[in-house]
Amino acid sequence: MTESSAGASRNHRTAWLLVLLSACFEMAWASGMPATEGFSRPGPTALVVAAMIASFLPLARAVRVLPIGSAYAVWTGLGATGTAIIGVLWHGEIVSPGRIVGITLVILGVIGLRCVSGESSTSGVIR
């Protein structure tokens, strides 16, 4: 492996880690939405808006390296899956066979996109 290909591979891995970090913040803001009571409570609203901003910043950096379609789909898939799981664990949402199948399909889709996403992109370097 050449030095430039090793660097590109490292940048690619870093970009996927940024997508994962971004998805965690997406789960935080989506899960925090009920606490805002329709954005009528200033404290929870400020936390949710801060998490929204925090979820976009790493994603914006990641798409300097990753294809936007794959990065965005993985970000939303992980965020939706994590939020659904948090909904069950913390918000008392009902678990049903259909919900489990749906979450499983989203996870499989995220894995599939991550596996087939090429390392080619606009620049290949995170700045």
C-alpha cells in the first residue's frame, strides 16, 4: 500500500467515524424532541437545537470524502434506528414484530450502503 493510498484509506475511515458521531447527535436531538413540548420549553429546546447543529457539523466534514448519497443514507438510517430503540427503552414505546422487522431492514440497509460505498469522492481529504 502506498503512502497516499494509506492516507486516503485513513481519511475514509475518519469520515465514516464522523458519520457515526453525527448519527449519535441525531439520536440525541430526535429523542429529546418530546421534552421540548413543541419547542415551548426554552431549556430542552436549546439542548435539542445544539444537538441538531452538532449532528450536521461532522456530517458536513464527512461528505468532503464520502459520497453524499451513502453518507446521508447511513446517517439517517443510524439515527432513525437508534431513535426507535431509544423510544422503546426510554419513552416506553411498544415493541412489535413489525417494528423489529423494520428496524432490522434499516440496519441491513445501512450495512449494505457502508459496504458498497466506494472510496472515491470529490477530494478524498478531510480538511
